[in-house]
Amino acid sequence: MANTYTWKVGQCDRLLETGVISTLHYTVSVQTEDGAYSCGAYGSVGLEAPAADTMIAYDSVTEANCIEWLKAAIGGDEKVTEIQTALDNQLTEKRTPTTGAGLPWSA
């Protein structure tokens, strides 16, 4: 079964004077193919200031740009895979729990 991952940027912190985005706040969610299970994670990542010749004006930045930057800033494909694997493991635990919680004396 193939899981579907969705990366979203919820907020961009920027320097007002230059428009340079300094921090991205993001979520990543995953849903099973049948839609029965889902989970997610969130985080923030600081960005290095871009070179002047590659900077995109703040008003022209897209979410796709930010997702590309955040994936690179967190460690590239290796870290993206690590995060997605951790989410897959959470889905597996939801499907087939190995732990439980409660009080043995209450029904």
C-alpha cells in the first residue's frame, strides 16, 4: 500500500527590510492509500540568506519554493526519507498496535 505524504509551509518568518525569509514553519502529513489512517509532524527550520543573484522577491516566492528550501535545509533526501519512515512507523503502530494505555480496574 502506498502512503501519500503532504508537505506544507504554514508560516515564513522574514526580514522586513530585505524580504529575506529566515525561518520556515512546516508540517508533513501522511495518509494510507485507503484513507483509514493518518498522522503528521511539524517543525521549523532556519534558512541561510540567499546570494543576491539567486534571491526571489518575497512577493514572488511560492510554497513549492519554500518546500524545496526546507527539504534542503533539514538535510536533503536522506532526512526527508527519515521523517517519512518515522511517519510510516506511526501508521504501522496505528494499524497494528503493540502498546496500550488505561487502568486495569476500569472497563
